[in-house]
Amino acid sequence: MALSRRTFSALTGSAALGLALGGSGGTGAPSAYAARSVPTGPTPAPPRADGEHHTIGYDRYSLLVDGRRLVVWSGELHPFRLPSPALWRDVLQKMRAHGYNAVSVYVAWNYHSPAPGSYDFSGVRDLDRFLRTAAETGLYVILRPGPYINAEVDGGGFPGWLTATTGRARSADPTYLGHVDKWLTQVNRIARKHLFTQGKGTVLLYQIENEFDAHVDSADSRAYMSHLYKKVRADGIDVPLFHNDKGRNGYWTPGSFDTGGERGGWLYGFDGYPSPSQTPPDWGTFGPGGAKGGASASPATPGFVPEFGGGWFDPWGGSFYDGKGYAEARRSRDAAYERRFYLTNLANGITLHNVYMTFGGTSWGWLPAPVVYTSYDYGAAIDEARNVTAKIAPMHQLGHLLQRVPDFAKLDRAAEVRAKGLKVYHLTNPDTGAHVYIARNDAAEPVAADLPTAEGRVRITVPGKDAKLLTTGLSLGKRKLKYATVQPTMCLTAGRQDVAVFTGRKGEMAELVLECDTDPDVMRLDPEAAWGVDDSGLHVNAPLGQSGLIRVLVEKGDTDTPLLLLFADDATSVRLFPYDTPSGSLLVYGPQLLRHVELRGSEVHLTGDITDPTSVEVWGPRGISALVWNGRELATRVTMSGSLMTTEMLPAVPDVRLPALGTWRMCRENPEVGPSYDDSKWKTADKKTSYSTSAVPDGQPVLFADDYGFHYGDVWYRGVFEDSGDISEVALGYSTGTQGLLMAWLDGEPLGTHRMPVPDAATIRKGTWSDTAAFPVRDALRSPGRHVLSVLVRRMQHDQDGKSDDTHKAARGLTAAVFKGASPKVRWRIQGEGRADPVRGPLNNGGLHGERSGWHLPGFEDGDWESVDFPRAERYQGVTWYRTTFRLAVPGDVDASVGLTLQDDPYRAYRAQIFLNGWNMGQYINNVGPQHTFALPNGVLRTRGENTLALAVLSEFTTLSGPGEVRLTLLGKAAGGLVVS
């Protein structure tokens, strides 16, 4: 479908190519695009569902929203990794408060589709609610519904049932496309209700496919991409579309496939995950150029990185981080890494920048791909327990800078600048004349150097493996900055004064010079600051981090508009929150988090979080005289800086006490191993052909679980045969994801356990593991007559399909059974998970007897189970269930994040599925790790009420098994938070 000139435009270079995306009747009038160049100007207002039509265009510098330049500073968040819709708002508000103006969102097909033609967007899967919440929070949305998403989820997001269908996925195969079209119809039906162009929401960009880098030169792949493009347009999605090139390949640039005659609706983007041990690469303005140079592959569209590393995932066994887990990921990709790498991106003209991940969350249930374990913390700026970490400082500072200082949306490469020991990028804004310098230190030790600038040489120090952003000639409201040795973070007008914030590292001496032809009146509001005036201007110095925020007020002189200069180190800067209201902008200082601001006459109503004792200070529109914090009016005074400030400190968050876990009850299961067990309702495994990419062994029936409709979790097999008298060994072939496991019994007696090896550096990315478990048959088990071979396979998850080779269809479960000494004819039956849980979805449950019988659910009656205490130490092959209840009484105005920690002798070989109130919160493998603490999200966890905890422990018989210590752990707390249902 080709869009009309009323609906679509893009700017290329300095020449306009039509109109902008969206209707012409709203605030973004077509005339805004008539000029040959879009000048630097005010940034767009925060997005919301305002009922107005909006335009989305672009040129080589940036996106253009309603004729205004927009730098997209986005973070990745996956709603499916946080199964508590109320907490979506919590994380989104934290992102907005800390400088993000957009959120990037994968939509996982497998999460919403338990069966062909069945789609569920209710409850924790309510995409409509998430998009509505993002709009209410004031964030743009980058929507990424695949159909393939990768994302370290089962099958790369493909539903399990797709493994048992004909046709190659990620191709123009008509069967596959038929399924895809049904999926996209469902997603787009929701998405088009939230399009920013229509004023219905804040969906700004839409991605088709994901890192599609295989077979790109084939006509089939071009036809596939064309089909997706036209399908999305036909469904009424009128925002720019894009694809994320897996690397700097130049794949899927504008014009590389048929878009049905539409021009200008396609953006080129590329992903990048450079190691912290590497030198930050130039993927744009300062790079080598060409199709392999990153942004240079599409010079007419703005630099776009749909995924840039905000951390990295960790595999089973933890080989990426030497078993230290995501704490090490966060340490190695810390705030200095972000400054060094992200500032390099900004220097290279990347004005659409998405950090993957900003909140990683939890791959709960059977959601994780084979390559990862339950936690998907990712070492992100906001950790799995929703705590804002030290990594937020660069995101906060740069995000607010890009939103509040428009110069950064339009920068050209300027004359080369050199400073000894540093890599320096020099850029200028052609409209404002502001100069931007990014000085990067790639050495381990600090470097002090003279930086040549447009205002002369400036002495700076850059810490080891870090970077600095400095500016000259930047407008600070009505005044102009000559230079500063620290980074500008924001500039806004609050009431009748301009406020400019500058930030740097703790212990750094900030030096700032303002132009002034006429001597101003300067007031040092905090004793640490110093100032002086000479022929070169007003000089201000402030030591950062000695006593919080440092304030200097500049009045009169060249303008009657006062300028308040605020200096902050990193820890202080992240407690400065700008907020725009219909009555004007505010700046709030003090709390740990500012969620929302509302002006009601002379009252400023603030909601947010506090952890430590703090005052609250507000600069805002004239006439405000009262502060209300979380519904409570505070005593205040007016300060000499024009702020309204509390006269007393707000108290720290109160203690949160967690109960000890006791009164455990135990029950062993495995009725499936009994010779007389009734398996008549199980499916007969007698298929001859399979949809799998795995070959069916000669002489064997198809035993692959997916072919019988069992796609997630454990699967049981029972093989009945006659006469075992001559059988000396049973060899069972099986195929699983990482850390798969097989257990076998003959006539109820254990034959043994076999498991796949722990991945090492060479096999981290291996998605399918196949092996044969050979078990000797003891003399006591050999006899004539009927025999039953029972096999439990922990199949783990489907491989992803990163190379478009249908690897997600590789076999899972038992593949073959070969007997030594005889060749009995075996009649197989198979049983896996039951129907999808209507509340928790298809990825919650597997095929254990306890799961099929509801042993994991809160209402299950376990009164006749045996009472036991932890720690446990017993030798057993099979599954043992443990259940307990506990009550929490967290105060209503406290947001407490709670986890479950399991510890035991690392030699003991067992694993446990963790069920909280029926929700499968993940899998613990005691002797593999590295994960020992599992986040329990509020909403799933009742922080005020009773909870049911169940552990399904799979013991291997090779060692004594636990559980050992099992305890609740407080992962974070804050006074405030949100109401969670």
C-alpha cells in the first residue's frame, strides 16, 4: 500500500522529499517541511496521547517531529520479562525521570499464542495496557513485534507450535507467511490504536524482523521483507519502519527491497555490542564510511542504533563473567563504559540511540533460550529488582541534555583537534555556532591535557577508560557559555529565571566561564563555590561532590533574566529531576525518584520515592507556595535561589523485615515410573515423519516432543515391551537445550541419570545438545514378560533461529532407544504439559505430574504431605515437591523488592523449579549456577498477605540432594512506590 502525500514524508540531506508521516491537520503542518533545511530549535514537547495529528520526518541529522528535531534516547524493556503490569509503570517512570524519552519493546509471539489461531493479550500479556502506560508516562515507543525477535527467548520468540508446521521460517514460504500475517494482524490491531501520528498514543517507530542477516541476497528474502513491509502498512501502521542490521553490514538499507512504491518510510539501523576491552568504534561521522561503516551505509537517514550494549547476557555456568554473574557484567560495563562508548556514538552522528537492556528483568518459566538462565538482569542500568544503579548517571545526564539542549540534534564534523593522550571529537552546530568536544581516554590511567577549543586552551583531566563531553559557545537561556570543564546536563526556564546544570565526577574541580560584557551580580549560595570577573568573562569554580548540590546565582549584567548555575557530581545529579507541566517547567532536587508532578493552584503535588533522609527543593513557575509530597503537605521556606525547600528532612525508608521460611511439606512424585501406572490417556508416539530439522533415526518412531504438541518443560515417555531377559544395556538418544537432562527407570527401578555438559567458552552459544545415555541393565531387572521403560527428559528450551535455518525446529526430547542383547518392539506413549495456564500463559508449566495436578498452585491441599525441615540431604532419582506458605506485612507506602535465595554444597547435583503463588519464577541448578537469588516481582508476590512457595526438586541420584538453605532476601526498598495489584 502506498501512502498518499498527505500521510508521508521524509527529508533527505537538505532537500525535502514530500511531506511528513501523519496527517496534515495537526500541529505538524506541511509547511514545516517546505524549507530546504530544518534549523536547530526547541525540542518537541514530551509525547502523549493528545488527540492531535503529528508528523514524523527525518533528514540525515535526526528525526523531525512536528518540524522539530528529536534525538531519541531510548532504553529496552520487555514487558514479558516483568509479569506484573503495575510494575511496568514503575520502570517506565524511572526511565523517564532518568533522562530517557523512549522505550523500545519486543513483542514475543510465543508469549501470546499458545496454539495456532489462538492469541491472548489479556492480563500480563496486555500490550494495549503497556502502550497506554508508556504514553501516560511521556515516553515514545519503538515497537518491535518480529515476527522473529531473538532476544534470548525460547525459539527466538517463535511459538512452540511453529516447530511442528511446514515451511521454512523467516522466508517467503506461504504457510509460514500465513501464520505471520495472523500474528501481525493481532499486534497491529493494538498498535494502530497507539500511533503518535494519529495522536492516539506514542508509538513512534516500528521494526519488522530482527537481525535478518542470512540469505539477504536471495529473491526469497527480499520478497519476505517486502511482504512484511506491505502487511504492516496495509494494517494501518503509518509511522517510519525499520530493521536492525545485526552488524555493520549495510543490509536492508532504503531501496534494497520492494516497498510497494512508497519512498522515504524506511530507516536503516544497525546493532552493536562492543566489548569493554575494545576501543570504542566509529560507526558514523568519524568512521571509514561505506556500506560496512555503520550509519554511512544510509547517508540520507539519521544514524540509528536500535540495539547498543547496555550490558550482556550470561550463560549457564557463568563462563562470561567467571561465575560472578551479572554483578560482574555491571562492573565491566559501568558508567565509565557508557560515557566512553555512548559519547563516541553521539560524536558519530547517532541520534537514534537505544540501550539494550535498560531493564533486563526475568526470563521466568520456560521463557529463556538455551543460551541463558533465568535472570536476564543483563548488568543493566536498572537491575532485575528494579533498583536504579550507578550506571544510571550517564544515562540521566545525557538524556536530559539531549532533550533540553537542542544543539545536539544537528552537529557537523569540525576541524581536527588534538590533545596529548586523548582521542578528541570536535563538532559544531551550523545554526547556533556551539562547539562540542568529546575527549576520550582509552588508557587505564587518568590523562591531564590542554584541549584546544574555540575559546582557547582548556585544561582538562579525563579518568582512565572514560570520556568527557565539553561545550563552548552554548546558550544557557539568555546568557552564553564560553567554556566549561564539566558537562552541561540540562538548561531550562523555571519561573523568571534560567537554570543550568553541570555535572562531573566526584572530587573534580568544575571551572566555568560565562560571556559578560557588563559585570553581573553574582551570589555564591553554597560556600564551596568561588567566582570572579575579568576581561574574559565570569569565572566560576566548584568542587564536585563535597556537600551535594552547589548553587551560584548570576543576575543583571547583560540581561535581566537571572541564571542559576547548579554543579553536581554523579550521585547528586541523579537526584535532579526536570518536569514539564502546562504551567511551565520545574526542577526538583532531593528525592531518589520523581514520578509525577501536578500543579494545583499554588500547590506543587509531587509523587516519588525516598530511600535516605533528604530535603526536597523545587524551582518552578511563579506563585507556588506549598509542597505536597506523596499526599502529605510539607513545611517549606523560600531560598535565595528562588526555590521552595522543605524545612525538615524527609525520613529514610523504614526497615522491612522478612520472615524465615519454615513448616515445609514434602511429597515425592514420579508415579509415571510404576509398571502399573495408567498411561492410556497419553498420546501414542508412533509418527513416522517429523517437521523437525533433526533426522528421525532409522528404525525408530518419531519421539520428538514437539510433534506431539508438547513444547515447554519436562516430557515423560513410557515404552512397553516384552521380555528383557537378554538385554544388557539400554542406550537412549536425546536432544535438548543447554543443561538438558534425562532420567530412566525400568519397571520402576532407576537405571540412572544423564545430563548435558556445562557450556564452556567454546560452546556458550550452542543451542541444541544431543547425546546418548547408555545404562546397564542389572541382572535383577532381566526377566520374561511385560516391562516398562520410563524416561523423563528435561528438554530445556528451543534454539533460536539467528541464521534463518529453522534451528528452532531441532528435536527436543527422546530421539531413539537402542537395546544391547535384544531388539524388543517398543510401544511408546508420551506426555508433556497440559493446557496453557489461562492466567500465567503457555510458558509457565511443563509436564511434571505435580504441575499437571496443581501442586504448584496456592489452593492445593497438602495437609497429608510429610512435614520436613531444611536443609535436606538425601539420595533419590526423580522429583520431590516441597511446599510452604509465608506472610509478608510490608508497609503500604514502602516498595520492597524481594528475592528467594537458595544455597547448598556446590557438589550436590540437583535442580529446582521455583513456583510462587503458581508462577514458575525460574530454575535453579545447584552445582552449575551462577544464579542463586531469584527476583519475586510484586504482584506475583503479595507483599501484604499470604504467599505459597513450591519447589519441584529434580534429584540426580549421583550425589546427595538438598535443598539446603532457602531464604527470602531483601533486594531493595524505597518509601513511595506504586500501588501494585
